[in-house]
Amino acid sequence: MQRYKATVAYDGSGFSGYQIQPKGRTVQGEIEQVLQKLHKGHAVGVTASGRTDSGVHARGQVIHFDSPLRLSGDQWIKAFNSLLPDDISFLKAEEASSDFHARFDAVKKKYKYFLYSGPVRDPFKRHFAGHVRGSLNVEAMREAAGHLTGTHDFTSFCSAKTETGNRVRTLFELDMEEHGNELVLTFIGDGFLYNMVRIIVGTLLDVGSGKMDIGAIPDILAAKDRTLAGKTAPAEGLYLWEVYYE
Amino acid sequence: MQRYKATVAYDGSGFSGYQIQPKGRTVQGEIEQVLQKLHKGHAVGVTASGRTDSGVHARGQVIHFDSPLRLSGDQWIKAFNSLLPDDISFLKAEEASSDFHARFDAVKKKYKYFLYSGPVRDPFKRHFAGHVRGSLNVEAMREAAGHLTGTHDFTSFCSAKTETGNRVRTLFELDMEEHGNELVLTFIGDGFLYNMVRIIVGTLLDVGSGKMDIGAIPDILAAKDRTLAGKTAPAEGLYLWEVYYE
């Protein structure tokens, strides 16, 4: 048996999320179906760095799997990409040590969230970015973001359904870049709670549109109460961009 | 009755082309359905600057229609965009003189064709750009393009199914811009024959990949024979970008 590590991109708009489930098309389901074909009908399980929700995209999801086949990285890429549907693509594949674990060995993750503003919706962005009708005060959003970087208990910024006990995470970076009417938020952290990026984006949008004061952010963090933060921003703007290992 | 002119963008990937037809979802069909709703069930026809094929996109298709309703441009935009599916969007609407005609008054059109190169397909571009596996000699493509600008009989560069008799057209511009692994071709001409842009792109790809000599282009033009030019490039890379009026 050889363990392999692979980097995968997918357009999340046609999937009920990454993780396999009884109903609906999933990224994991499609990959495991191909692995089963490549292994003459034998099931081969895949482990990812983490799940992504329905509609969320990945530019650099990382997975691992074990196989008796000895293929080179390029051979795996060709095999997967010829058999996978065209909304998933293997970008990289390589041998990994037998104790490599895509989830437990991940030390940092980068997410990006794409927003565009304008009075009229753009049909080309409907699955790929969040839409804001009015203009945004990006300077205020940057200042608010400054209160969120560092190590905090992010209970107020994760779904009430979160089962994880320890909600302390470190957000190393929360950057914003403007390109014309597009705003790209980049998050790098040691881990992200359920819906954490989307709730932070929703809260920053409240700041950017003037609905919330910058000064409210430290209070919301301190209160550990999800109801005080903004709405969960839509899935279509979110991309798992990169997973970092030691 | 007032004539209105409107600019419309659509993601062509979910349509069987622009023009209404007995089967399949069309852009014209969706727009006319909304117009019928806005006119209490009365059918209102729409005329476009021209058709686009299945899978072809538009950033700036222009249409006209007549209506007894007196709405401002913003009111039409809001009415259309709240009732249309989210892969079509009205960008602009305005009153036009009663003799304005979206097709016959068009004096120039701009198309863009998006290509990306790379060993691995990109799931985010599968509906929005053509994919080239190897690298391209863009300088050779530029030189070949130089033979195509100007006024020519483009019989070799239109579908054999073209019914138009006069195939003389003027291509004012055929520019290429590279952005990383992306190549964008811009065409401005006084009119385009059926599949003309896609056949020119397919032919330039033969030049760029070394399959065809630059010097072959004038001979292909002179021969007026579709079989000598390259393949029709895929629909997904093509965008009707702008329509120009006097």
C-alpha cells in the first residue's frame, strides 16, 4: 500500500458539498467512484483536509488515499481527470508517507471570499461571488477586520450548530483587495469553525454598509453569542484556496 | 407605443442559443416570457442585433421591443431583473426612436474569445473559455491574424451551412492579449458570418500550435473553401461583447 496526497479544485455549484451523503452529488462521492473504477471495483476511501458546504468552491482542497497501485503523480492526474466530471480537476498528486493525514496534519488554511458590488447582478458571477448592491466602506471593513485577527474565541462567529467544544482559533491574516467593483477577502488561520468565514464576511458587510459600528466587533467577540454577529454570507463567494502542511 | 433599446448580458451555458425555438431554453424565450407577464398576458416580440449559438455568451447583446408602457430605463431594468432567471441580466434600457432597429442599425460588433492553456483543465473555466493543453506561439498567431484583418471574402471562415450570399466582411481589429495562462482575442468587424469568429480562432490555434504555416492564411482566404481552415473552436470561449450603432 502506498499513501498518496493530491490537490483538487472543484466548482462547488453543482455539488451538495464535499462530504459523501445518502442523497445528492458530492465531491467525495465522485472521487471515490473513480477510485473504485481504478481499483477494479474495490472501494477506496478518501480523506480531505475538511468539508466544504454546498455551493462552496475549492482551488486547493487536499486529500489523501491509500492504494496498491504504483502510479506517478502525472499518471494519477491523467487517470482522475479523464474519469472525473468536468467540475472537478486534480491539479497535483504525489506519494506521501504512510502517516500523512490530510486533515490532522494541516497546520494552516487559506480561504478567499469574492464579492462584487453594483446596481445590477452579473450573470457570470452568480455562482462565483457574493453580490452587494450598494457601495461599501472598505476602510471601515479593514479596521473591523483588525479586531478579528489574532487568537480569539470565535463562538459568536460560527454556526449555532457547531459541535466543536474549543472555539479558540488564530486568524493570522484577514486581507482585503479591491479590483474595480470586486472585493476579495483573504483569510489565513490555523483552523476555521463551521461557517466562520461566511459569518465574518456577513458581519464585515454590515460594517461596510454602515449598519454596524466598527467598535461593536470586540463586544461581539466577547459576548460569545452567534445572534450578535451578521448574517452568514452566501456560499457561492467562498473558496478553499490552500491547505498548508509542515 | 414606445420603442425601447436594451443591453443584455447572459451566461450562454444554460441556453440552446439566443433565438427562440420549439425545444430548449433560449434567451429570447425567457425575455419574451417576462415581457408577456409585464403586459398582462399580451405577447411582445423582441429583436436582437443577431443570434448567438448554444453555449455562446453575451456581455453586451442589444435588443429592441415596442411597448405601450412608459417606464424609465431603471424601471425596465428592475422589472426585467426581478423576473428573469439569474443567468440573464438587463444592464441598460432606454427609449429609442421608432425606427431604431437592433439588427439593421448595428454598424460594428465586438466579440471576444477566451482561451487558457495548461496541462490540466480548470473546473471554473469549463463553460467560460476554450482550453489548450500545450503552449502557443502567440507571435505567430498575431502575424497570421494580420492576414485576416481588412476586407475579405470570408467564405473559407464561415460554416458550410451559411446561407448569406455576400461573404465579404471587414475585420477592423483582431487583437490578442495575454494575461498569465489566458489569451484573449478581440474581434471588431462590420459583421460576422455564421461561426466566423470560432473558425478563425480554430485556425489561429493551428498556427499557434505549429500545425499550420502563417503563409497558408492568404491561400485559405483566396480558396473560398471552408475545409481548408481550422476546426470551429468551442462555443464556451465566445462572448458577444459589444454592438455599435451610429
